Amino acid sequence: MTDDLQTAVEEFLDKTDTTLGEYDQGYADADATLTVLRDHISDLREVAEE
């Protein structure tokens, strides 16, 4: 795994944990959480395809 991809995976996991934590605490609804998660997945996919 390249350094860029490793960094992207770590950032993805951190952002995903934060997003799910906000959902669990009631700060975001399911639709908003899925939208944010899709954005994180898209960002990770872009780095992986480079």
C-alpha cells in the first residue's frame, strides 16, 4: 500500500468513526449520515484509483 493510500485509509476510518458517532449521539439523521459516508467513500476511491 502506498503512503498516499495508507493516509487516505486512515483519514477515511477517522472520518467514518466521527460520522457514525455523530449519528449515534443523535446529531444527524440517517439520510445525512449516508450522504456524508458516501462522500468519504468517494474520496477514498479517488485516491485508490490514482
